[in-house]
Amino acid sequence: MNARKQSDGRWAPWWVYVVIIVGANYAKQYFVQDWPVVVNAAITLVLVGALFLGITAVYRTMRGVDRQR
């Protein structure tokens, strides 16, 4: 068996999540840098959750087109 784990196609590569989430967080910080920490943390949690779901949905949609049934 390969040392690398075979992807089952349900999740995008880890680096896609990292790049998009870190970039979005930098952009968010530009707009909310003077807001209270609690509000900033809440926005970050919602942003990361929404991006995670969005990236996964887009990736699964794209992979579904390539798959033969």
C-alpha cells in the first residue's frame, strides 16, 4: 500500500483551505481591526465555517463533473 493516503474526493486538498481562509482573515482584519475582540472572534468563527463549507461544496461539485458513473 502507498505511504500516501488515497483521497476519496470528498475534501479539497488542505492547502486550498489554508490559503483561502488565511487570505480572507487578512482581508477581514483590515475592516474590523478596531472592533472589540469578542466581535472579531465571532466574525472569524462564522467566516471560517462559511468558507470551509463553501470550499468543500465547490470542490465536490467540481469533482462530481469529472467522475464517471
